[in-house]
Amino acid sequence: MENVMILFNETSGKDKGKELAEQFVTYAKEQGKTDVHFLLEQVGPDCDGAKTVEKAKKEKIDTLIFIGGDGTINHNIADFKNELPHLNVGLLPGGTVNNMAKVLTIPTKFEEAADVILAGHTRKIDYGTINDQVIVSTMTIGILADTAARISQEDKQKYGKLIFIRNFFKLLAKKKRYRLEITAGKEQWQGKTQLVTITMTNSVGGYTNFDDSASPDDGLFHLTILPKLNFFKLAFYLPKIISGKIYDIPGIKYLTASEVMIKSKGEKKVGTRVDGDPSEDLPIQMKVIKRGMTVFVPAS
């Protein structure tokens, strides 16, 4: 760690990105990193990612630190994906859910998360592409994607997870289903569904035991397809859900593959939600970049 670029987004999470960036620099120097060159850089919808990458090259950056949640991580990885083989990445959680940080057992408390970065232990993990975009954690199609699409950043900051729950049940009452065609490796599925979730880890929405068969470096997408949401049935299988064995529940279609293609059959527009933000409309093609990024993690 010689030249470090700290990327913060003042429009995400609790809008304390710059404050946390400055705090990290002060803390790192207190811990003896006085010879390290730190560069603070704001990112976000109004910033030019290409210019940020060029600045990183010019400054010979070897370490990136992302401040924010899954959406911020996603955008930063998208900007730097061609440079990732030469970089280490540190995460300072600052979003609403921080799914990726939880998967990697990175603490949410600032000093503890900073200590993980400064200790220097790394792990190679996967990320994926969805058409020309990036996925690092979770994609949803159907009722969850439509639920999140109706929530503003201001509402997320004000109400947290409660706003998701409220809007979810509103849409559930409408009983909308989506006709899809899914190709996952050599397997195919087509039909009507209320929900498709694709994960790259064992976690969804901060719940870190969603799928015990998944890990952030297994080179696979994990697809869970629910043709129809039945809460009485899901409640009956709650022990399996809690133990991370959602793939064992009857009526749920479960697929894994390193490459996935999804098309809409009949509907004019079906959107997706990737790492907490709106993403590509169907059709989409997805591919795993196995162990394509190196992240600082707690020592095992």
C-alpha cells in the first residue's frame, strides 16, 4: 500500500462519504502509514468515471478504498474493471444494507473496518457482468425489483428496510407475474414467476444465510425462481430458509451457472435491480469473472 485512492459518493447512504474519507486518512497516519500517499476522489452520477480511472493511473494507485454500500461498490468496480488485476480494494461500509461487506465479515464500525484494510490480508472474489454493466452481489427480477424501483434515495435514508417491506406487500396484493425464459449453462426454464433472485454470495439484503451453497469465489451465479409467492408454504419451510437451504423447498426452481441469459416473453419492458440500483431491462446476458478482484478481509 503506497498510493491509495479513496472513492466516496456524497449521494449514497447517509451522505458522510467525504467525512469518512478524511477520517480514514487521519486514522491511517495515526497507525503509522505516514509514508502512504492518499488521494480523495468523489464519484457518483455527476462524475466522470473515465477521468477518475485516468487520474488513478497517473498517480500510480495500487489500492482503492470504496466508501458506501453495494450500489457504490458496483459503480466503482464498473469504472475500474479493466484495472482490477493490478489493484487491491478496501471496503468501508457506508450504505443502507452493505451486503458485500457482511458476506466478507467486514465490520460496520469505522475503526474496525479501517483496521481490516491496514492489516493487509486479502482474498480474491468474483464479480460479474450483466450486458455492459457490473454485478457484485445480487440481482432481482419481478416483485422485489419493482418494489425497490418505487423507493427514492431519500426514503431509503429516512425509513431504512421498513419502506421495502411496506411497498413489497402493496405489490404482492396485485399478484403480478412475469413470463420469462432463462438459460443457465446447459439448463433452461420458462414460465410465469413472481420473483427471480440471482446471487453471487450466500447473502441477500444483508441476510447472510440465504444460500449455504454459495460463496463469493465459487465462480457461479445462483438463481432462485419462485413461480408464485405463498407465505403459508414458505412459513412451513421456515427451518430450511433459516438454515440457508432455500434450494430444497418444493416449488422453487434453483439453478447455478457461470453464464446466464434471461428474456421476457410477451411483456414490453421488464426491469432488473442490481446491487440495490436500477439496471438493465431484459433481455440480459450475464457472465461471472471468477476471482476477478482482490479485497482486504479480516484474517481467518
